[in-house]
Amino acid sequence: MSVPLLLAVGAAVDYVRVLNVRTELQTSLDAAALAAAMAETKTKSEREAIAKQYFKRAFSGEDGGGEVDFKVQVNAKTITAQARY
């Protein structure tokens, strides 16, 4: 009886950790895109570099332990930021 209970508790803890990393990843991604959007007077490559630097500073990834694949594209009116963890 205690083994299924321990498995359920372990699964719940893992699920909460995944949600925390997902929330931090999304928040960091949004902040990086906004930082690039605020730098309107910069060139496209400078804005992309700003977004990448901002994302690296904002996302710690402490709960996961994996590599983050971050991509950003700046166009005239849109900024697209994607991350895979």
C-alpha cells in the first residue's frame, strides 16, 4: 500500500517541477521578446542579440538540468521567440 502512495507523491513532485520550469521558460521567453521590441532603434541583429542575452540572464533552468535551444527572429513588425528545453 505504501509503494503506490510513494509513486503518486513522486509523480506529483515531478509534475510540479515540470510546471515550474515551463512557467519560468515562458516568462523568460516573453521578457526576451519584449526586450527586443523595446530596442526599436537598434538593427535586426542587435535586437536578436539583446533578446538572446536577456533570455540567458532571465532563465536559470535550475529545476531541469538540460540545454535550452533558444531562437529569435525579428521582422519589421513582429518578434518571434522560441525555446526548447
